[in-house]
Amino acid sequence: MSFTTTRQFPTSRLRRMRRDDFSRRMMREHTLTAADLIWPVFVLEGEGQREAVPSMPGVERLSLDLLIEEAREAFELGIPAMALFPVVGKELKTELAEEAFNANGLVQRSVRALKEAIPGLGLITDVALDPYTSHGQDGILDEAGYVHNDRTVETLLKQALSHAEAGADVVAPSDMMDGRIGSIRQVLEQEQLVNTRIMAYSAKYASRYYGPFRDAVGSAGNLGKADKTTYQMDPGNGDEALHEVAMDVAEGADMVMIKPGMPYLDVVRRVKDELRVPTFAYQVSGEYAMHMAAFENGWLEADEVILESLLCFKRAGADGVLTYFAKRAARLLA
């Protein structure tokens, strides 16, 4: 649809509505609230454990007891949900990622404890194997070192089911294997877990913005110089993202994810305009790290830029944003 205007100067002075705060607020097209934020967190084993992530200033890996305290504060700030990512010890990383579906694994225990402590907080769990594989890839490798799609989906099914049985509200497959959404939905239906929602990472690009995250979960060293270009999307493709999203929705996804965030807001806009489904985006670790570097050097004003960056997601069509700034932004919005 083309846009035309019959407005002409001086009959129309667009600055008139910008003159005062009240009129700027009256005509504001998009707003940001704490309810738009999802907080990604890193959980590790032990008690009283707190580890800084050097490449993500201000972000820490937390043991479950400390994470519950932080989660309670986030809930009180009005943040509706938290996305849980495990930090798995080297001794539990294997070629076949068996720890991923251990009913008493770190994620499964964390979900049960968090739901008991804060029942109203939504819990989103990452369904992917890279924290659990000795090679750092998101799937099971064949003899040639290629990630085997269908074999990986078999393991993802077990992982998703174990999360749902532990009490996860939302399982979020971030692996980019073909067909995994339909397979997970079928298993959840069979097990009468019909209200477990699926947030599909439908358009996850093979981006270099993920580096700090891989440091945080401990998969960077295992991955080495390898990449994930055989299953994550090419950054040059936009049309393909629409096919990925449409397929995931058809297979049973309740909501979809675009990742990374700000460099891919055009994809967010296209998905929202053309498919009209609940659409989320992830302000990923590299985006966070760049912002923090600028803040710490005094190059940008932190509070204002954080809120502006998140409002941009809303303007682009995102229904919500996963962001490491969630708690800080919620405090500012309060």
C-alpha cells in the first residue's frame, strides 16, 4: 500500500504537535512497558555462586538460590517472563547431549524450584543442545561432522518434554532444525501437556553477534573455529525468514522469534505485517555488549539509549523483547 499525503506547509505544521510534552504523549504511536520485556538469565550449579561474564558487563551466572531472589525482584517489577539458559559443566557435555533431557538436570530442577517460589512468573526454557554437546553444535553430528537433522530432533523432543513435565510454561526451540516444532507439538499433545506454549526461534541467523552468549554458557571453547551456517539462516536472506516462520506456525508454534534483534528489525516488520502472529525479538549478547562498551566509555547516555533501543523493537512490530537490560529498563519505566 502506497502512502500519500495532501498536507502542505504552512497549513500543516507537523512541529505543532511536538511543541509540548502533553501533545507528544497524546500522539505517541508506540509505548514500552515492563510487560514487553523478557529477561534472559544464566543458571549454574551450587549455592551462593555468582560469576561475572567478562564480555557482558553487569551480567552474571547465578546459582539457583541467588537466581530465585533476582527472579522475585523481576516479577515485582512487572516483568512477565524469564528465559532460562544453563551453564553446564564439562563433565556433562557429550557427543549425544544426554544431559539435555535428564529429569533431574540443572534446567529441570531450576524450573521446578522457580515455579514453586514464584508461581506467577512465566518460565521459558531453551530447547537446544549446544550447552550439552562436547563439540558445541546445536545437534548430533554424523560421521562427516554434519549436524544430522532428524537424529537431533529425536533428542530435542526428549528435552522439550522434560522441560514441560518440570513445569516450563514455554519451550523455546532455538536449534533451527527442520520439522522440530511439529514433532514437539505432537509429543506435547500426546502427553496431555496441551497448554505448554512453543516459542519458535523461527528466523535465527548465523550471526557473529552471539559471541558473548557462547562465553556465558561455556560453548564457545567447544565450538572452536566451527560455525553454524549449515542450519542457522544466512544474514543476507529475508524472504526465507517468512517461509521459516510460516512453517513453524503451521506446525504448532504459538509465537515466533527473530534473532538477532536490532540488525534484523526489517525481518521483524515483515513477519508482523505479512503473517500477523505473536512476534518476539532477541536483543542478543553482542548488542548488549556494544551498548555497554559505549556506556562505560561515556559515548552514549545509558538510561535513555536503553529505553530508545527497546522502543525501536516495538515500533518495528515486536510484541516483546528478550533483553539483558530487562530489569534495568523495568526500573526506569517504573
